[in-house]
Amino acid sequence: MRSGAKVAIVGGAFVLVAGGLSYGAYTVLTGDGDVGIGSQSAPAEVKSGPPDAKEIAAASKAFFDAWSSGNGSLASQLTNNAVDAEPVLTGYSTEAHIENPVITPGPAVGATVPYTVKATVSYEGKSRPLSYSSELTVVRGLTTGKALVDWQPTVVHPKLTKGAKLVTGEPSAPEIEAVDHNGTVLTAEKFPSLGPVIATLRQKYGEKAGGSAGIETWIEGPDEATPDITLLTLAKGKPGKVQTTIDADVQAAAEKAVKQYDEASVVAVRPSTGAIRAVANNPVTEFNVALEGQQAPGSTMKIVTAAMLLERGKATANGAVECPVDVMYQGRTFHNLNNSSLPDGSSFTQTFANSCNTGFIKLIDDVDDDSALAKEAKEVFGIGEDWKTGVTSFDGSVPEETGGEAAAQYIGQGTIQMNVLNMASITATARTGTFHQPVIVPLDLDGRPAATASRSLPSSVVQQLTTMMRATAAWGTGAKAMASVGGDKGAKTGSAEVDGQGKSNSWFTGFSDDLAAAGVVQSGGHGGDAAGPIVAAVLRAG
């Protein structure tokens, strides 16, 4: 056993020696999940309040010593949740085959102790060093009053989540070499946003791609839907090739564009086929916000609303529409950004291009079916139709609503939930009139069926809708952002208000020839100011 935490049995009691600190003790399991150290003599007074610096140093050191000695059972008892901690800490050596960890703590920041781990992974004669940094927090046990490590899976590794575990061996899915539609190799190092995508493609298509597994250390997710995260490769296997629909040049532009903001996402789709050309997020996390996020899309949703109104003959591109400063519908007041309005006699195109909320709300009285927008979204734009993109994705939601909630949906607020993949697809459908389900790997790779919409837009509606989007890009709210974009182009801006958020989310979607893209910046304000330049950069690259 390594120097540090040592355990002996003396008269039926544990004696824990940790860095010169000794405790004559026996294990006490408390009702709240704490495992404390209790005295054999008269019980001491249970402490309360935050642990002090001395307690934080002693508790973290005892935990580090037990962990580094390979005694996962003891280390778990020094946390406030031994039941969950024990299998993870024990599996560190038995399943992940991580040996001789050297844990070096840094100066505590309050009750939080940062540290680095340097260890060796050894499996079937193969060895490689493993190093990383993480942190733990010391808390007061609710029942025992002892200073304990607050158990989180990230204590063992910063990428570990609840229900996941560290494993070393031969992965069930061989590595893949992901390539773009032209054969250019795509890697997580060069295109960070594609890291989670490539991990998912490996899990789904690794065996089909004809590769062979090597030996790796990875984080195995809590379920099959969660892709494994490779941490270390001890022996390389033979990767199988998986062709994607990504375009390396468009992806590079998307990666660069989202880095302008702390929280931003963008997706590009080819309208004629549904091929996804780029997916980018900042920051990059295992949860792919661009494909899986669910947010109100603001006025970018007016593309669907306009299509519905045009189809039902409730408006025409050149017909007059009122656009007052504010309007009330069934007890709910709606207003325009900056309390703006348009002159009497303004056309529907002007209302759309200037993103006039009240103009759209006033038209709801002319539609006798409150569920009309939900039907349009599903029947024409394929929203909610269980997309089979090839990776995990959320395919949008427009619930059927009534009254003021239905009116809020007209301008992309209320119960509508979208992500930038959905909005890029909506723009692509508006461009061609026909929904093509987005895909990131070809359908024939595994024979999966594509989702379909029940009907296309009439050609007269497509013509009017794209004319309105062209006007938005030429002289409307999207003009500044789209000025540098060439080709046949159109756009729509959006600003989505979020409860408790001081600044609205910035949304923007647009097309240029046979490429459509949509972007969002959290708390970015007006759509044309933040998300607009991101989308424009992606469209220029296409």
C-alpha cells in the first residue's frame, strides 16, 4: 500500500492514518447518505456551518491518499455519497486499469480544491501515461457534521457524468475516419464542433464501416444514446471510413464564426437535398446545441407564419397590412422592437422585411383556425416528423395552441421550440417549396427512412415568400449582415425574448443560391447584429 492513507483494524474499529492525522474510529452510515467517522468514546458535538481551512485540507488529503492508494472503498466513505462514489472509485483501477495515480493538489479556493492527476494506464502489455486536472469541494456532512468530499463524478475525471464510467479495453465500435462530401478528412482537432458528431457516428456506424478496434481508455455513457468519449489510445486499430455530407470549407467558416461569441451556434443545409454542410457550436459540449437545442426562435418563425398566411389567402406579398406600435389580442399585448411602426398602406413585404410583430398579430383574426400554424409547420416544413439525420437531433415543436398563446407563436415566441438545424431547414424549404429532411450521413449508409412532409408549397407562395426574404436581405432588417453575401440571397432576422434574461437571443437565417444557414447567439440582442454576421460568413464560404 502506498504511503498516505492507511487502514488497520484495532479492536473492531478502523484506525485511519492520513498525513500524520489519526482517528480512532468506526464507520457510521447515516440516513442522509453521509458516511462519517464516529468515536468509540462519548460522541462529540456535531459541528455545523462551512468547514474551516484546516478541515478542508485534512478531508481532501485523506480522500486523495485513499484514492491514490487504490482503496476506492475507503475513498468513497470520505465523501457524502458513498453508494454512488464507491463503484466509480473502485472501477478506476479495476475497469479503467489506471495505476499509480499521483494527485497533486493546488491552493484551495474557499472550500474548493483543484488538483492534477498523473497516472499510467496498463492493459494487456500496453501502457500509456494519462494526465488531467479536476477539482473537488469539501462540505459539512448533514448528519455527522464531518468534513466530507462533496461527491460528483467529475471528482474522478472532469468529463465523467452521472451514470457513466471509465473503461479500458477493446471498444465495441472501431474508430472511424470521417470525411466530408468531397473526401476531405474531418477530425475533432481541426473541427472541434464535429467532435461530438464524430463520436456519435463512430458509435452508430463504426462496425458497418469495416474497421477493427484497438485498445483505448474511454468514458462509457449511461445509455446507448450517449456516445463514448475516448480519452487515450493505447494501441491503434484500423479505422473504417464514413462519408458525411459536411463541406470542410463551410465547416471551417462556421467554426471561426461562432468563436466571436461566448454562446453561439450555426448550421448550414443544402436546400435541394437536405445535406447538412456545417454544424458549429461555441462552447463545444457533449450536448450539441445546434442539433439538439430547444428554444423560441423569435421572428425567424415568421417564415412559416408568412407561408401559412399566403397559402390561406389572408395576405399577399404586395397587399397592405397594418403595423401599429402595439396591438392586443385576447387580453395579451404585443409590441414591436423599439416601439416602431410602419405607415398606413405598408405592404406585407414591408411588414416582413421590417419584422413588424403587430402586423402579423393583427392577421390572426382573419385565420379561423388557431392550430393553423402548427399544421403548416408539420405538413409543409416537416417540423416534428421524427427526422433521421444520422445523429441525435431535435426536429422542432409547434404545439397546437389557442388565444393569446397561438398569437405569440405567430412571432416565434410562446411554446414554440426550435434549434438552428430546424431554422436552417425551414429556410431551405422556403427556398425550394419542398421539405428535404436534413441528413449528416447519406440515408443509404444504413437504409434508414427519411421523414417527409405531406405537401409542398404552391409555386405562387414560394415566389412571394422568397421575394419577401430577398427584400429583407436587400433593404430590410437583414441588409447590413447580408451585404457581403453574393448570389441569389434572402434572409430573416429574429430577437427572442427570454424570461429573466436582460437581453434577447439573437436569431438569423438566410440563403444564398443552394445553401441555407441559421444561427443563434445567446443574449445577442437584435438578430442582424450578432447572429447575422455568423450566418453571412457561412453563406460566403458556400
